[in-house]
Amino acid sequence: MEDREIRGRASRLRELCFAVVATAIFFWQLRHPFVRLAWDPANELLGFGLALALPWFADVPLFRLGGRWARAAAMFCAVPLLLYSGVAVLGMMMMGFAYKDGHDLSFDQFSETPWNGSSVRLYRTNGGATTDFGVVIRQERKLFLRILLVRNLDSFYHCESLELATTASGVRLQDAKVNCRAFSDEYRDYQLKPFVYF
């Protein structure tokens, strides 16, 4: 009986560790994306679903560990999680209006250059009336189906557009139309790797 109880606790502890690690990876992925879906609405729906569910998946195994302290810690964590869930749902409702014809208007791709089996894409960021445009440069490579391996190369705020040209070792970024106040160089070269990270 004690053996089964010890194995059960060890299993629940593994579940808790897995849920905490998965949550940490997910929130790291929000800030520094490395895997994305090619279709923007599916990407957002999956992201909001995981943002809502993963913290709760970390709290449930903590409660299931048993014992007064574990259950008290789980109940203590549930209060901020409820507030967090409300903010996540509110954010999802507000972001639902930023799409047109399946494209994210706040993160709109406006240029693409193929390079050695991957693509370098320029995205224009638009935070609304109180912010200026920005430009994000990403290297993306299709892994399988519609899943992309992604690497952020650079970003510029107070910038409307830039131009890309391929070089032997990567891409060259330049501002021929002077639409980017944040880009002061004549050009900037980026050395790329064929499989994005290696």
C-alpha cells in the first residue's frame, strides 16, 4: 500500500514538473518565438488556448500531491490564476477584431525573400492609434505540414518599411525610401544558417 502511494506521489510530482516546464517554455515562446503555425488565426487560437490552460495544468498536479501544504499552495495560486484567466480572455476578445481575410493586421507580412531553403520575411507591427509602425525581421523554415521554425533576426520601432536583398551568406537590409527613422545605417548584413538555428 505504501509502495503504491509513493509511486502515485512520484507520478503526480512528475506531472507537476512537466506542467511547470511546459508553461515556462510557452511563455518564453511568446517573447522569443521559435515555432509557429503558418496560418495566423490557428496560431492565435492555439496560443490563447495554451495561455489559458497551461498555468491551470501546473496548479492541478500541485493540488493532487495531497497534504495540507500542497493543497494550500494550490488554492493560494488559484486566486491569481483566476485574474490571469480573465485578462487572457479579455485579450482574446480584443485581438479577435485584428484580422482581415485570415491575416493578422497588427503583424502584417509585407515582404519576403527566399534564402537557401528558408524565407526571410519582413512584418509590419501596428499597435493601433497610439503607437507608431515597427518592422520585425524573421527567418522562417517550414518543418512539416504548416509548422514553421522561426528566428527573430532584428526589429525596428518607428519604422514603416525596409528592403531586403539576398547575399551569399544571408540577407542585406536597407532603407532605400527613408521610411525607417530607427534604421540609421546605409545597409546591414545578416548572416543566416540554412536550418535557422544550425
